[in-house]
Amino acid sequence: INQSYGDVYYRGECKLHASFIPSLFRGRANTSTIASQLNSLIKRILDDENMTKQLKLDKHDCTSSSLKVEGVLQHYGIKTRFLDVVDNHCFMDGFKQKPEA
């Protein structure tokens, strides 16, 4: 329908936000402390042999492994630097806007 506008991306949340700011940074004046806490959590997971094996992380590629861990954490309610976006409106049906309780 709107192909002339280019690609269409959908947010992976039910809640509407006024801007595209990752949850880690929303409503915070100083983000360095919270980012440091997230990095510490990621490091603890990367240092845990069982978690590394379970998540199939490459110990020799710390950057990629850190990003994978952060992506997993996001889906367990941890505030991250990521935004969920999808380009498939059929998949987006799983994130339909729901009324706030």
C-alpha cells in the first residue's frame, strides 16, 4: 500500500512511546551508571560456562556474544540499548496494541 514511502518497520512493543529511545535510556538524565550495570550483567553471563554453552556463544567473539546476550536479556524484561523492530506486519500481529490495565 505505502510502497512508495520505502520500508515499513514496526515497534516490538504494545505500549506507545513518544520517541524511539531504548528502554535503558528512557527517563534518565545520567545513563552511564545504568549502562555500566547492564555491561556488568552481560559480563557475568559471558563468564558463566553453563550460560555460554546454553546460549551457544563464541568465547572468541566477545562483541557478537555480548550483543546476543543483550538481545536475550531484553526478552526477559531487562532494560537494554536495543529497540525491537520487525518488517513483517503478519509477525507484528503478536504485538498488537493492548489496553493498559
